[in-house]
Amino acid sequence: MNPPQVTLKLIVFFHFIFTTWACMAQPFLPISYVYMNLFVLSLGVWSIVHHESSEAALMFLLCHVFSILQDIILLGIYEPRGYTYFESNPKKQGSSRNEYRFSLGMAIVNLIVKPITAFLLYRIYRDRGGSYSDFNIPGVGNLPGFGGSPQHSAYENIDTPAPTNSGGMDDHQPYETGQQPYSGSEKH
């Protein structure tokens, strides 16, 4: 088994564990946290199964980066609600408060580890043949600064002239002026 496959399996495994532990205190995080992370992990499984596909790794990477933003937003919105529900409510003392603290800690650890794993996913994407030039917007072309150049497009630009033969002879006139082609009937 090659090292990128082991790395990919470890990424999916650890994020699955962190997501499961982050969802232990039920009223703390919304169901969208679970859905987003499980969808991203399913893309990770797809990337493991199709170990030669750069598209699977790219989809996993892009959704993983989006899940970082979503985790920041959801923790910012729902952590104060969880704190009010679990910490300041005297009826919720004991195990449910500890459960909330553990879930919050695992959600934060998951969020801290995600940029590191995003970098590893980018390396796996590059190892599978992906490149900077894959990040383009249809109709706009390649994004500046991402290494793609418009000269290497799959389409031919009709505004530029076609390359010419620089051998000195024109392609349409194979013989010099005044010279006749060899007909085979002449003897030398």
C-alpha cells in the first residue's frame, strides 16, 4: 500500500472519530454539522476507492476546505447557546456538562486539525496528477498566480497566425523557381 493511501485513510478515520465525538452532546451542534462532515467523509471514502482519480481527491479537498469555514461559523453561532444550556443551567450539572465540554473540545480539535489535513489532501491531489491549472473558472480562464498559462489551452486561438515553416522553402512550392520535377524519363 502506497503512503498517500495510508495518509488518506488516516485522515478519513481521524475526522470520523472527531466528528462522532463532537456530536455526543446532542443539543449543542446542529444536524447540519453532522451532515456536512459525513458528506465530506463520504467523499474521502470515494477518494480512497478511486485511488488513481485526481477528481475524487479534488472534490474531497474542496469540500474539506469548505467544511473548515462551516465549522467556524457553526461553532461561533452554537457555542454560546451550548454554554447557556449546559453550563449556566443548574439542572444540567454533572455528566451532561462534562459531555458538552468533551464535545466542544473535540469539535475544536477537529477544526484545528482540518487545515493540516487540507494541506495533506492537497499533496495527495498533486501526487495523483492534479495541478494548479485545474483551478479555473469557465469563461474566465485560469486564475492568475495559479501556474496555468493561457498558451497551453486545449483550444486553438484563431486570432494568432499559424506557425510557418522556417526551412527557407515555401510548403506550396516544393521546387525552386525554374526547376522542373524529376519525371523519371530523363537519364543522368
